[in-house]
Amino acid sequence: MISSSLMTDTAKHSSFTGVDEYQEETFGTEQTLSNIRVRTTEELTNDSMGSVRKSLYTFYFDFDVSTPTKYTVDSFKEGDKIVYGTKELRIRTVMPAKSTAVQFVKFTAV
């Protein structure tokens, strides 16, 4: 369990549902995630134009203190949309806590 005093952030989550007939991505109903923890780090990558800095966001959702309470480990999937502040992000990886009784899930978004 993560200390509840650290779980002070909020974000919005929408599940990726597919692509419509106009090739536009579609998403499910937006849900507010509250009492979560968000950490931001810089990621440096190289491409043909040189080095590029990207922010990498790591989110922690604790099943004891975070809401919505109906969320489970399977609620977060790669490609889902996360809105944090003014940033619209996509989930890149999902990592449940390693234990028999999963207490939190960690996911990264860019």
C-alpha cells in the first residue's frame, strides 16, 4: 500500500474502444481518477534529427485509497487515454504490483 498522504493527484481516464468508420480513435466514458500519485521524469531519445526530450509520466493507482473504487487491475490498458492537467497522454505500459493480493497498479504514459 502507498501512503495516503502521497496520493494527492487527479487525472481523467478513458478506455480505448477502437476506430470508427472515419478512422478516428474512439474512447469510452471519461472517469476521474482521484487520490492517485503521479511522477514525471524526462526521457531522452535519439532520432535522425538528433536528441529529443520527452516527459514520461508514471501513475500509481492504489486500490485501497484511489477512486473510482470499481477499478481493477484490468481497468488500465495500453493505448487508453489519460488527461493530466493540460496534457493528453496515452498509456504505454501497465505493471500490477508483484504480490498475490494486488494492492496497486503502476502505469506509464507519454
